[in-house]
Amino acid sequence: IATGVDPKHEIALHDANIKDQSIEDTVNHIKEQRPDVLGLSVVTRRLHPMRELARRIKQELPKTKIVAGGPHINYWPKESMELNVLDYAMPGFGERTFPQLIDAIDQGEKTESITKVPGLYYKGLTGSIHANPPGITERNLDDIPFPDRTLLDLNDYYTAVDQHKMTTTYSSRGCPFTCTFCDRPALGKAFRARSPENVIEELKQCIKLGIKEFNIF
């Protein structure tokens, strides 16, 4: 989602999982960067570390705005906001909405622009949690820009067997089936696929970066 942010903003990505960093290490790294906006991706099994990390950043860098997305936020955005460590919760795919939020924050959070970011959860002046109406599901995946993989150290991502550089890419989203035991019965369920030409073009770009193996979802 960082790829779609206006180039006038400086972007930095940090993968604490790859670096095997503690919360303290990660907090210190963020303090060195001193970001205006900190985006966090959250899965449920790491909710408590996320909460502690966000709490520390709020304490150390009170002017930094914290927005969280990811699988946990998809299901529990309001509950996540109730932890009182986040400024924003952004469920769903963020290729369009995250850049829109960055622009809204840049314009000033008290403007109407915040209320127009689809699906965004935030707190009003009285502290109550507000939720904007959800946006339209992205139907043509070919319109989504490729991830800018140069924002990360590609040497950190490799296969365990032969140590070749690897990356993950998605050829489709959603699912055409309606299994009753599915853990994602509604969100992002509509099936849509990228064109073969679009997928191949992304793979070509990755190969130019020295990536030799792909994990395709």
C-alpha cells in the first residue's frame, strides 16, 4: 500500500519479523525515524505486541499518528480502536484508502477529508468511535500498482533450501466458493483475478531485481 502514496511524502518500511526484533528494538528504530504517521499490520496472534508497541510510541512520540490494518483489523476494527492506542483503524485492502488517509492527514485532520476515507475508523472530538461507509471493492486488479519492493532489503527474503531471493505475489483475490467453515465468509469474498499479462509483467520486474523464486497466492 506504500506504493500508492504521493511521492512528496517520504516512505520507509520496516519488517520487525524478518529482523527478529524485540518490542524494545522496534520502538528504538521507530524513534530514530520519528515518523509523522506509523502504519502497523496486525494479525490476531500478535495483537498484544502491537498494543504494547503502539502504547510505547504514543508515549515516546505523542505527535505520531498510528494507523493499523491487516487481518485482525478486518474483523475487529472497532474493538481495536477501543484499545485506546490507535488513531485510525483501516479494515480491507488499503491500496487506495491508505494513500487517501495520508493526504487527509497532510491537509489537517479536522477537515472533511478524514470523513471521506472509505471504511476508516477514527475517534471524534468527544472520543466516540466513528466509522466511515465502506468503499467499493476493487474489481479490476490490473489497475493496482505493483508493490515497490525496493523499499525493503531484498536480501532478507530467501528460500530456506537454496537461499535464492524470493517474494510473494497475488494473482487473484477472493474465492468463488461458499464453504460454511471458511474463516472469511464475507470480507473480500468476491472472486476477481489479474490478467496473465499483468502477472507476468510483475514477475519480470522482480527478476530484474534478482528475485528467482515466487510464492504465488
